[in-house]
Amino acid sequence: MKYTHNNNELNISNVLQEVFLKGWVQKSRNLGGLIFIDLRDRFGVTQLMVKPDNAFYEVALKIRSEFVIEVKGIVVERESKNSGMSTGQIEIDVKELTVLSAAETPPITVSDDTDALEETRLKYRYLDLRRPVMQNFLIQRHKITQSIRSVLVKEGFYELDTPILGKSTPEGARDYLVPSRLYAGHFYALPQSPQIYKQLFMVAGFEKYFQMAKCFRDEDLRADRQPEFTQVDIEASFIDEEDIQGLIERIMKHTFKEVLDVDVNIPFLKMSYKEAMEKYGTDKPDMRYELLINEYKDAFKAIDIPLFNEKAFVKGILLEKGASLTRKQIDKLQDLVKKNHGDALVFIKNQEGVYSGSINKFMSPENYQSLNLKDQDILFLVPGNDEQALNALGALRIELAKTFNLIDENVYKFLWVTQWPLLEYDEDEKRFYAKHHPFTAPSDASQLKTNPKEAMAKAYDIVLNGYEIGGGSIRIHNQEVQKLMFETLGLSDQEVKHRFGFFVDALKYGTPPHGGLALGLDRIVMLMTHTANIKDVIAFPKTQSAKDQMMQAPSDVDQVQLDELHLKIGE
């Protein structure tokens, strides 16, 4: 490489050296005849100085932000040093300057403190990605990816690819469909995951597989979800739940240490799905703070409170020193509970021995005393009959933790959620759905046959700071159990043959016990870089409405293309 240094390397020890640098102009300023240029590359910034008697002075006068230039010069000590820069002790006395590419005024400010709207940033994403903060997100993503990969390769896993064009197996999220030109009326589907292919790798005898897999789901978006995403897809043969969990723990321990220099303690805490829902109101609890959900039905059983009558439970959260919440704040919490399908939110405060709340008229002094609320405590209660009330309490727990600053953003708390129900029953459709997917092995195959509602799965999710960052299971490798699973899901033999015939056939020829897990790479990077927006860690993301602002996709296509694909656009 002809260039001598990156723009973060030079310091006082390099004074009087001749250097050859390149990069983008961060800014240029003329101070009393001296022109100062901040030269930026992906590593940092170096200040250049062009004197009035310089042969390239007229060229330097025309330079603006985002010009691409290269310079030769001598390192000199700065008169006014900048302790906020790694190169802040020196500057370059420019001897030669070449403009490699001029630039128009950018539509966004290329700096970390840009005030551009997200829509504008996404439209000019190639400029947005010049900002150091954005480059850091993607550089960290690279480091995290390579760190994960290194552990898997060391542990004997093969990195193998699976097809992008596959078969639609509508079970779960909506597929993205690709029409076939050669087979009129037929469609490929983009993979929601490489689930079946990776299991077929196990049937084929590879024993250990992984890939950084692109996956696609046509579903409603949110801050931590995109229509296309990357998962670290892992599958192995002759293993059990503890083997996979141990592998993932080793991956996380290595990656956090190598990338962030953070020590992660293993093994991770384990909790059943039932305990997670009952104590935290979610299947992905944030373990950085307490605020447990407790049952209060017995405390109110002798009190006639219409709101609590005929409810299966009255569960609540006690917030110590939380009585300072105003009525307006509590009303917002009430809206949050209802938004998350809770029937109602009840509160009781103790402020210097004076009790108040939304059920005051039903309560006696003795009733209040029995709750054992300390001074300045507030108790929130949600009555209910099902998991929806628990979900409401889970949402309330998160909001209270944010409001009272109970979350340490520098702490990483991992958790395994285990012992999942195998199935969930849809009362409207009168049928079962797989809680994870239809290839998840039951803990007890006989129970799947005799009492499917109570059947449990050999499934596990890994949770980090309240986000699910991965999920997996031991798979069904016995063809009779797989057949029973399809029957329980209400799939006819014809439907099974149409959707999964090739896979069912594969199970006939000697399938090893196997299982795996998929880690959400985008979400892991989001958490490790402390951003709340998953778009920050994806190079070219979609908007909340699944649109690519830069390429203006999706877009219409020529009629000739539609004709080739045998498609007509309806009204």
C-alpha cells in the first residue's frame, strides 16, 4: 500500500516524519490565511495544515466537506493541542495535495451528531454509513460474527450453505413468495429459516453444521425486527439440550470477552417457561432487576371487590418507594395494561400511613394493614383469567423499571427459558399449533398422544437483558413421532405429503438424534453495541413499513416481466 498511515495512528513520536495519507474531508476552515482540513478515514481523523505559500493553496481553497483527497506532508507538533483526538498532538504540514473526487454538498451532515431524520438517513444510507458511529456498529458486527464463527469452527462445525429459493410451508409467519417463470402458477418461497435443510444435513451425516443464514419473514415490524435478518444457524447430531446450551454458553463467553472485554459467567441461569410467565409476565424476562409478580388473591378473598370477583387470579407488583407516582403517570400505566390485554390496573399507595388507591371504598384499615406495605410503597394489581393478564403485568414491570431507573445498562444477564409447552390451542380454529415448530421433539411422546394439551417440548430459548436472542430444540428423529405430531396439528396425509413429503421420506433412512439453535445475529449486535434500534446494526435496513428508502423498493415492474411470470395485478 502506497499510503503510510491511517488517520488514527500519528502522534508526537512521529514529528518530522514524511507521511502519505488519504481519506474524506470532514471539514475545512480558513483561519487567517491558514487552511485547516480534518481528514477522515474509517480509523479516525488527522488535521492537515496548508500555508498560503503552498503550491497547492488554491486547490485547498476549493476543498469542501466529503471531497476525497490524498496528501503528502511532514508531521509537526500542534500549537493548540486537542486531547479529545488520538492525533490531537500533531498536524500535517501539507506538501502535496491531490483531489481524487469532488463532492456536492451532502443532504445530511456526515457526523455523529447529525440532525437528519431517519427517513432521510435511510434514503442516503451510503452517506449515513460514513458517520463514525454507524461505521462502529458495522465494524463491531464484523468482529462479533468472526468471534462466533471461530468458536464453531474450533468445535468441529462445518459452515455449509442452504438454498434461498425453497418451498412454501405456511406455518407461522407469512412467506415472501417468488413466482416461477418456467412453472406458471407456481412459487418459490424465501426461507423463514433453514430449518428443514439443516435437519437434512444431519440425515446426510455431517453431524455438525452452521451458517450465517439470511432469513425472511413477511410480518409487522418493530424496533428490534426486520423483514430480512441474519441468524447464526446451528445444528448437531448425537446431542441433547445440555450439549447445545453448553456450546452457546461457550460462544457467548468467548465473544463477549474478545469483542467487549466483558467476562460472562457460565453456566447461565435456567428457568422454566411457567416460572418466567408467573414471576415476570413474559417468556423473555430481563433479569437485571427484581420487581417480581406475586399472587394476591388470598389477600382479597374476604373482601367484596367486584373487579376481582370470578377472576382466576389477582396478581401484582410491589414497587418500593414508588408512591411518588402521580395520577397522570398511573393513568398512563393503566393505558399500558389495557393495551397489553389486561382487564384493569388497580393501585394502592402507603404515604406516611395514609392509604389511597383505586379500590379505596372497598378497603378497611385492617385490610390495608394486612398487605404489609411500607411507607412510600405502591402495589399494582391486575385481575385476570389467563396469560394475557400476565403479559400486561410483564409490560408494566418493564415500564416501572425504566421509570425508576432500575436497569443497569452496563450489565449483561443471560437466561435459558426451558420446559416449554409443545403446543398451543386456538379456541377459534379449534386446533393445535406448534409453540415453536412442528419438528420439535416432545419430552414424552406418549403424552403427545394421550394428552397433547399438557405435552412439553425439548425446547429452549436464550434470553439476554429481556430480549430473546436465540431459540432451539431437540428435533423429532423418529418417523412415527413425526407422523403423530402432524396428526395432532390436524394435517392430513395429503397435506403432509404436499408440504413435507421429501422430509418425511428422509426420516425413513436412518436419522440420528439431533438438535440445534438459531441465534439472532442482528439482535445480539444491537445489544452488544447498546443501541435500541436494530436498523443501526444492519447496513441497508428497511423502514417500519418494510420499504427500502434508498432503492425505493418494493417497486412496480415492467409489464413484460409480469407476462413472463404469468401474473396479473388485481384492482
